[in-house]
Amino acid sequence: MNKPILAVVLTGLWGVGMTVWSYPGLYDRLFIYEQVGDYEEVGVVLTQLAEQGETPLGNVEQLAELYLAARQPERVEQMVNEGQLPIDYMEAVIQAYLQVGQNERAFKSYRQYAEQVNTADTWHELAEAYLWKGYATLVEDPLLRAAALDPSPQRMFRLATFYQGRKNEERAQTFYQRAAFALEQTPSSEWAVEDQLLGLQIYDALGQTEDVVALLNRLPVTEIPSQHLNLYLYIALRAQVSTTAQSLFQAYLLNPVGDSLQVRFDYALFSRDPDLMRSVLEERERQGNVVEAEWEQLAFLYLESKQPEPIQTLLKQERLPISYWQVLGDYYFSIQQDEEGLAAYREQAIAINDQESWQTLVQLYFYKQQFAEGLATHRQQLAEAYNEPELWKELSDLYFWRGLDQQGEEALLKAIDLQPRLEWVLLLANYYERTTQWSQAEAYYKQFAQAHPQPKVGTLEWIRYYIRQSQFTPAIPLMRSLQQQQNLSTAEQLEALQLYQWSSQTHLATETLLSIPTEALPFQNLSTYFDLAVFGGRLEKAQGILDRWSRKPPPDFWQKQLDFALLRGRTQEAIALLQQALQDQGESVKLWKQLYAVYDSEQNQQGVIQSLERLAWLDAGTSEWLDRAMLHYDFYQEIERRTVFLTQLFAKYPRAYIRQALIHSLLAQQKSKEAMTLIQSTPTKQWNTTLEQLAIDVGYQMQNYEMVLRYLEPRYQRDQAISDLLALQELAQATNNTEAELQYMQEWIRRDPSFDNRVAYADLLYRHGYEAEGHEQLAILIKDATTVLQLQTVAGLAGYLSDASIAAGLYKILLERDPNHRSSLRAYGQILADSKQYPKAISVWQRYLAQVPEDPDILEQWLYLLSQEEQYETILQELLQTSAKRVAPEVYYQYKAVAESALNRRMQLLQTLQEWVQQFPDNKQAWVDLGYAYLAISDQDRAFEAFQRARQLQQSTDLP
């Protein structure tokens, strides 16, 4: 303002005469304060003038400006309210209130002003002022008023962003949609750049990626305001529109706004540009504003672009965690660069330098079969570095495993020197024994025995070493000492007995024999022990051994008695002798053949079977006896006994002919698990085509598809039988092996490219998620379909593939060829109903029901569609004429009640509902509807009874 406001005011006031001169001091001061720009004092003087009843007159607008400058906006507001000033002055008043911090007064006046003016811009500005001053809860109403006055896309967009800021996503999405609708009222071809920019933000918020992409491809990048380039760049990145994103990024680089480094970082991540990302991170690093995770993202990009070398540089610059040496190593391993991978793991071990890292490296060396490096690393970085006995022991195991006995011995000795564990001493003794270093072996066995806390345990190991070397002389005194000082077990006494026998120490052997219970002596050596007892004069012991031996004497002990009994025809005596011989001597083919001959002469069938079983058992090298037994099993129907015996026989003699017979028996008794075990254990030399089929049969019976596949697939490769191919496909389906199932199906079609097979293939593709391939096959099938049956098949497949339009088209073609094709009418009507084409669906299903009136599912759906189309007369006509017998009773009553209610036929409705509850007294909804029907005719008592009955059936707060 060129001239002070007060000077102008005073010019207007000069003509007021004596009124001005009444208080010359105040007006002088007013003029002076205005001249020097001290509006605080100007305000004081104006207040004093008002208190004295003096109001400066003159130009009203200029006076208002003076009040505003003096921060007395309330006086200007009063002037507006009194009609001295136009309403537009309220904007300045409101700003003045805000400047002096009277926010409540400002917004009260602002709202009054907005209500008087009532323009979209005023309400919008009030909302923004609320938001600016932190009155967020008051923003919503003025924004809604502005949008109501001006439902432009900009207003709707502002409301959407407001709700989004308030975390009210539902409301935000509503107004984003309204903004989109408002914007789309103008054809997109007529949109200005501002409209395109707004639409881009709206579609991005709605997640309509296709619209975002379309706008980005049309939007002239050069016309986007530079301050918003970063926003639209982020939108382009989210929509993955590479070309536009690149253009926006180049434009943004010329005039960056906001966090330029973050924008460049995000673009680098989107464009997978590690070099750009690196430059951004290095600049951030110089600013001290970079985090480790972002360097890791850079490392990922380098690996993605197959550039591992820069990652090494980043690691050496300590910009990545040490663990990324392992990531780098794994990457090298994945591309078969094992040397580089091991080098990376070694760098990690060097950086961390703990046992775990070095152990991992050693394991990798061995896994990669670089044994020398693994052994050297273990020795230098683990065993020597930490000098722990366990590490030296572990190193010795590795050396021994690699056949480096000398180094293994050295490492084991160091472990023992650090910690002489007894098991390690024994291990060293075993090593020296194995390598024929007898003196060292003897010394360490001795050390083990002398150091062991249980002298017996250690000494026995020492003695056994001598026995293995046939050095009985030093072993004898050690064993004698144990016998005298320790309580040896029976098994240990037997060891002593064997030692004395081998060393011909008869006296000691006899003495030891006396200390061993007769029952504990090995039966196969009873003859020797008997002779030893007799030779030593220990007759009582000899008698005990003889008594035990007599329980199972040799066969020839009884043979003479048997021969004599048979010679005299005493068969029962012969049977008793043979049975006793079998008990005492053990079974033999000779004895059982003799017993079989006796039973056969007596025609004792059970005895014959028993004898044949034992002969088959003892003479399993031939099937002669088993074949004879099978005849008797079949004759006497002893099938279960047959399986039991075959199981026992095969367990002892796993011959091919026994295995095959047993598998058949087990399958006949549904014992598939046992049959599978037999098949899996079949040696290769016993395998044949019969067993192969048995294996497949067992696998199917057990639903063990892995087993079936193991035998079926090689047979198919060998014989190429189509039946085996189909079986393989079914197996793949049963085991959810989609890839194999498709492969077998393709092979099947190659061998038999029939229409039905190709339909099955299309169906298979879709069921396993290969929609594009399934639709491609469907298109071929549509082209190849010629017969009505084929068209029906393809239409059904299209419907299954959820391609309703194709299915509908095919059904229309079918119905043109055969208007009364039942299944097509049913399916076509279902497609029309699902797509809410109710009139057409009603017509099609009416034709279908004329042919198939007893289809309750379609009839019920048809009634529903009639109700949706409000064809209530048709519903009643259908129900009363024919359908009452064809639909479920409750469906009948339900739709009859709906139609009568809609047609306001109260008495018929009441009768229907009464019949409904009479037929179905437990139907709560029927009682509720009946109650309302009674209310409609003012029969409140019956209505109350009906509602009470409904409440009894189910407590419901919805009832009156």
C-alpha cells in the first residue's frame, strides 16, 4: 500500500468539523502511529476512540483495512454484519483471525461465511483451512458440501484422499470410484493432460492396473508438472510400465523433487539396474544415510544379473554382512564354479574365525571331494589352532577314512596325549593290531586293561587279543587270575574253557567245565565236553551231560529199534519210535519219509499232511513233497493252514516256487501287505513275468502306487502295451504327479488321437491349472466336432472350464440340430440362469421340463426364476396342476406361499401356511409366516400362538 491507510482515513475525516477537534490528541497519535507503521498502537487508539463513542467516519473500505491492519477483525466483521461492507470482506476477516491466533473465532466466522455464500470453492477452502490448522475432525463435512455443490472428479478425488488419510479404506474406495465415474463422463479422447494426471492417480488408487497402463501410454511425459514427476514415476513402477517409467525417470533426473536418492533407488530396483543402485547407495553413504539392507538388495541384483565379482568388492569394503560370503559361495556352487564357491566360504571362515565356520568349510571340502584341502584346513585351522582332543580325534577319523593311516595314528596319539580316553586307547590298539604292529598293539591293549576302572572288562580285551593271535601262553595266566579274582559270567567261563582246550590245558579245562551249568553248555559240543568229563574222571558231570544229550540223541540211536518194529508190522510202535526219535534227534528227511510211509499205509490223512509238510520243509530243494501236500490241502479245504505253512516254509527256504505259491495264497486271503513284502524281497535271479504281474496286483490291492509304478513302467517300456500306458496315467493321477499324467496322456493321444481322448486331455489340462493350453485344445475340439454327441461333449467341457459363452454357443448349435436334446436343454438353461438371463432360462427349462417332468432340481430352480421374474400366476398354475407331485413338499408350500403373498391372496395364503405347519410342524419359518398371516387378518390370538410355537422351536430375537 503506497499511502498509509491512516492518511487516507484522516483525509476523509478532516471535514467532520468540531467532532475531530474534540479529541485532537487521539487523532494526532492515530496519524503518527499509522505513519510509522506501528499498528499495535493504532489499534489501541482505535479502541480508545470507540470507548469514548467516537467512530472515525469516511471511506468505509479504507476504515476496514485500518481495522484489519490493527488486528481488530471483529470490528470489520461487525461492519459486514451491519451491511456497511460486502460479504466478500469476510475472507480478509477470517485471515486476520487466523493471523492473531483466534482459530475458534476464525472458523466460526468462516463457517457462517460459507453457509451464506454456499459455493463449492468456499466449502473446499474451509476444509483445507481446518486441515491446515489441525482441525482434522471438522474437515469431512465441508468437503462433502463442496462435492455436493460441484460433483467434479477433483472434488471426489479430494474426498477419497481425505478418507484414505483417515484410514477409512471403504469410504476412500467409494469416492475413488465416484471420481472415476465423474471423470469418465467426458470421453477419454477429450481428456486434457490434467484429466489424464487425475485419472492416473484415481485408477492407481483403485488398483485398476489396465487403466493405469493405458493412461501412462497416452500421457505426454513432457507435460507432467515437474513437482509431481516422482509421484507418477511411482505409479508407473507399480503398474510395471517399463517404457513410461524410463521416460518419467529421465525427466525426473532433469528436475528432481523430494528425495531424489530414494526415487533413483526405487527405479534402480524396478529396472534391475545394479549400477544405478550402486551409485545411489554410494551417494547416500557419503550423506551417512544408507542401511545395510539396501546394500543387500544391491547384492541380490548383482547375483540376479550374474555379476558375482562386485559382491566380493562390497564384502571387502564391509558394506555387506560377513554372511554374504556364504551367499556368494552358494551362488558359485549353483553355477558349478566350485573353486570360487569354496574360496568364498573360506573368506567367511577367515572373517568369522570360529570353529563352526571352519567346520563348515571342512565339510564343504569333503563334500566337493577336495579331501587334501579339507584335511589341511582341519589340521591348521581347527586341530592345531584350538588344540582340543576332540578335534584331533575327529581329524584322525578323517585320516583313517581316507586311508592315511600314518597321519591318522599321529592325530590319534595327540588326542590321547591331551586326554587319554580309554575308548581312544582301545581304538589305537585295534589300529596297531590291524596294521600288524604287534608290539605297539600289545602295549596299548595292556594300557587299556590296566587303566580300565573295571579290571575284568579291560583284561578280557587283552586276553582276546592274545587269543586272536594264537598266543595262548600269555593269555592263560591272565585268564586264571580273572577266574580267581572275578565272578565271571557263564559266557566268559566258556571263553576260558575254549582257551584251555585250544592250549591243551586239560586239567584247567576240566576244572572250568565243572563251574559251568550243564544247561549252558553249547549242545553241538556236548560230545567233546562229555569226553572231557570222562577223561578227567568227573563222572557226575559226565552223567549230567549224557542226560542232557539223551533228550535229543542222534538218529542212529533209534534206527535199530525202528527197523525191528517195522519188520514185525508194529506200526503204532514204529510211529512212537519215530516221533520220539524226531523229538530227541531232530528232524531229518530220512525219518520223516519213514513216518510218511507208515501214515500212508495206515491212510492217516492228518498224519500224511503233517509228514508232507515236514518233508517239504526239510527237502525244500524240490517241489515234490509240497506238490503232494497241495493235493491234500485242496481235498480237505485246508486253505488257511496252507498259507500258514507256506509262510513258515518260505521264511526258512525262500525258493522261487514257494514264493509264488505263497503270494497267490496271500492274495486270495487279502493279505496284500505280506504279499508285497515277499515280492519286494525277491532276488533278481528268481524274477519272472508271473511275479511281475503279482507285484502289480499286490500294489493295486494295497494302493501302494509307488510299488505298482516300479514294476509297471519298465514293463510298458518293454512291451509298449496300451493297457499299461492307461494304467500309468491312472497311477500318475492317483499320486498327483501332474507332469507324468500329462506326459502319459500325450503319449496316449499320439497312439490313439480319437476325439474322446483329446477331450480327456483338455479336461486334464484345465484340472491341473493349464488354462491356456486347455482353451487351446478346446478350440481344436470345437473345430473338429461333427456329431451331436461330440458337440455335446465339447459344450459340457466348455461349461466345466467355466467358459460360459463358448458353452452357450455350442448348446445353441446343438439345439438347432435337435431342439429336444434333453441334456443340452438342461445345461443351456443352467448357463442362462447362472448369467442371470432369467427369461431365456425360464423358456429353455420349460422345454426341458416338458420332456423330463421328474427333475426336482431343475423344477425347483425354474420356480425360483419365475419368482424372480414375478410370474406368480405361472407358479400357482404349475404347482396346482402338475408340480405338486414332482417337487419336495416343503418346496411346494414355500413357492405357493410366496406367490399367494405376492398376489395378496390372504385367505389362500393362510390355508397354504396352515397345511404347511400341519405337514411340517418343526419348520420354524412356516410358523413365523403363519403368525404374520394371522396378523394380516387381525387374528391376534392365533398369531401369538404361532409365534410362540416358533420360539419353542428355536429362540430367535427376530420374532415379534
